[in-house]
Amino acid sequence: MHHIKLIWIFFRIGMLNEMAYRVNFYVQLLQSVLNLGTAIAGLAIVFAHTDTLGGWQAVDILALLGVFMFVGGVIRLVIHPSMSQFMEDVRLGTFDYTLTKPCDAQFLASISQIRLWRLTDVFLGLGVLIAALIYKGLGIGPREAFAFAFALCTGGAIIYSFWLMLATLTFWFLRIENILVIFQSMYEAGRWPIGIYPIWLRYILTFLVPVAFAITVPAEVLSGRLTPESLITSGLLCAFLLFFSRWFWKRGIKNYAGASA
Amino acid sequence: MRHYSAIYWAFLKISLLNQFQYRAAMSIWMIGRILEPIIYLTVWSTVAQARGGHVGAYSPADFAAYYIVLMIVNQFTFSWIMHIYDFRIRQGELSNLLLKPIHPIHSDIAENIAYKLMTAVIIFPTAISLFFLFEPHLTFHIQTCATFLLALGIAFFMRFFIEWALSLVAFWTTRNEAINQMYFTLGLFLSGRIAPIDLLPGPIQLLADALPFRWAIAFPVELMLGRLSQDQIVNGFAMQTLWLLAGFVMIKLIWRVGVKKYSAVGS
């Protein structure tokens, strides 16, 4: 309960900050709509030449695009800005202030920055997803809905743990903000089903930069091609990474000396 | 002329030393430009296989060749000037450049060339690995390679001039994100990155003919693949020259008016 209240407080601070730059909302909206238009036009060009792509129909790929935008929106809404801020804080020594607060430091560092206007991507992604489902005839029962929610949550947690581990490296190597760019670049590959890529790239996108579990697996549930194995793998990997990233974080904190303090 | 070559040599050395400090960051920033062609190469090969081997005049091996060459052309012709120019004007950084007794575009060109030299160490081994991974259909003729290099050279300056000219809009707007985003979106479709131009719908192909994007990227790529007739090659070089001149004139005009308006916002 306490944690939910804290999230709400940070959300409100984020809102107050962004309200000072209201024009940015329109810039962000323009960007999100352009991105969506680009993605749909790209799909249209590809599907003008074929009916299925690696067994996926156009509408399934549209649902995949919805998940891609939604997850990407959540990353840019809170995970990316918070992790960048955290890395900056460690470098400048201001991370002291986070450590001295009477709350778990990992939790505080993970939600410290909320870029409210990025919600445009989250909502557009949801809209695309719902549109794709309606077009498909809403053929999902409670079982699929539950499996989808499970896949999305475990996938999201996998992505979060991965970001946390990348950011935690900053305790050892101070200037590595650019490491976050690796994820952003690789994330682009997620707008198409991972299954079409050559095997080496598939491995990279599944285990090295776990885009597959966050986007392809949830979208697979909706297009009715999910195997129980991938749900189980996703669950197990999620539990392992949450645990491991937490351990890694604690190791990192021990290494923190408060550079300038 | 000797005067300029000495200046360029100095600029080049400074940029190389400077950028060598950021070699890790530079390699990381290249991942996106390497991955994008691989993504579309895979997408189109999958489509070709689903249709029994071909999309238009392209087989999977042709797509492989197309996108590997495209990766190289895009790497060598791209510039980041549009991302930084509004910052330069907003923060008053341009004032320092104006004090130097030489047009600021020269240090930008030298810096870009230095970057291309540095990253050649990454892009060529990558291209060779992709060559073995995707087995492209690509033959090398001396004559084709020579015309390709010429087209690549013109494409570099043409793209650089146009993007430099467009960045100058920041003299009036001070923030260019929206304009840049439109430019990049257009470029994605019209330069042949999402799909070879032949596979785009008819009206979009006409638009691609008229605007510069196609001539900066798709033209050198198709030239290297040997997909163009003699007439198309001549036409392509004519369009490249036209846009090169247009970019040059745009810089001259916009710069003259813009600098007068410049008031070093930040300082």
C-alpha cells in the first residue's frame, strides 16, 4: 500500500513537471502519430506483396505492433528516464540522497522519473491492439486473456530486470550511459515476429536482449499460436531475472562510495 | 587549393583524435544502423520465400545483396548534423565557429569524413560477415565498382549539403525536432530503406523520383547490384548533380539570410 502511494506521488511530481512544458505534449503526440503512421505504412507495403509473414497474418502483426508500442511506451514513460537519472546520480554522487531515504533504494531509483507525455505511445499502442482484436472478431476467451496478461507482465518484468542490470553496471564503470542505446537499437527488431529472423539473431533477441518475451510471446497468445512451453519459459526466466538483478543491485550498492560526497 | 587541403588535414586529425576517445560509444550507436537493414532483409526474404522465391524482380539472395550494400551506402552518406544544429544555435555555440576565418561547413565535413574513416573498421567486417551469413547474389565488375564509388561520393556531398541547409532552419525556429522527424520519416520510405523502390506503390515511386532521398541511397545501391540500364544510370547521375547543386545553392542563400538573423540566443 505504502509503495502504491509512493508511485502515485512520483506520478504527480512527473505530471507537475510536464505541465510546465505543455507544447511538448503536441510535439510528442506528433511524433507518436508519425511513428504509428510509419509502422502501418510499412506493414501495408509488405502485405501488398504477401498474405502471411512467417505464418502471421496482417492483423496478427498489427496486434504485435500494438504490443510493441505499448511496451516501448512504458519503457520510455518510466524505465528509461529513471534508469538514466539513476546512472547520472551515481556518477555525480547525488545517489546518496536516494540511499538515505527510508525506503528501498531499488524501488525509488526505478520510479524516480516519470515522463508523462510518453503516455501517448502507451495509449496509441493499446488502441492499435484493441483495433486489431476487434478486426479479428474478438475471438479471445478468458483463458487467452489470462495468458496474455501473464505473458505481458512476465515479459515486462524481464525487460525491467534487464534494464536494471545494465544500469547497475554503472557502479563499476561510471560513464556508460551509452549502454542503454544497445537496448533501444535492438528493441526495433521487436516490431516483427522474432520467428522470422535467422537463428543467431533469434538467440540474441531472446536471451541477450530479451525483446522476444516482452513482445512476440504476448502477441503469440492473441494470434492463437502460443505453446505452453514459451509461457513457462517466460515465467521461469522472469523469476530468475528478478532475483538475479536484485542480487546484482545489492552487489553494486556495496561498491558505491559516493563519488563526490 | 593547397591552403584548403592543409586546413582539412588539420581538421581531420583533430576529429580523429577526438572521436577515438569515444570509440566504444560510437560502436554502440552503430548497432541501429547495422540492425535495420538486417531486419528488412529478413522480412523481405521471408516474403519472397512465401511467394515461392520472388517478390517483383528480387529473390532472397537479391534482397541480401540489396540490403548489405544499402547498409554500406547509408553508413557512408549519413550525417548527424540535423540533430545538433538547433542546439548549436540555441546555445550560442555557433558564435565560436563564426569567429574562425573559414566557413563552418568545412569543419563539419572533415568531422564527418573522420567518423566514416573510424567506423570503416566496423562496417566492412560486418558487411563481410553478413556476406557469409546471408549468401547474397552480388558480382563485382571493375566498371560497376568505379561508377558505384562515384555515385557514393556525390551522394555523400549531396546528402550532406541538403541536410546542412535544412538544419539552418533553426535560425528561425530554434527547435527542429518536428521538421527533422518528418524528414527522417520521408527518408525511410523514399530512399529505399523499408523496401526497394520498385516494390512501393506507383504514386510513391513518382514522389521518390522527384525528391532527393532515392538518389542518395537507392540509386548507388541499385547501381552496384547491376540492376540499372544505361539510361537509368545517366538519369541517376543527372538527378544527383541537380540535387547537389540545389543543396549548394540552398546553403548559400539560407546561410546569408540566417546569419544576419542570428543573435546567439544562449550567450
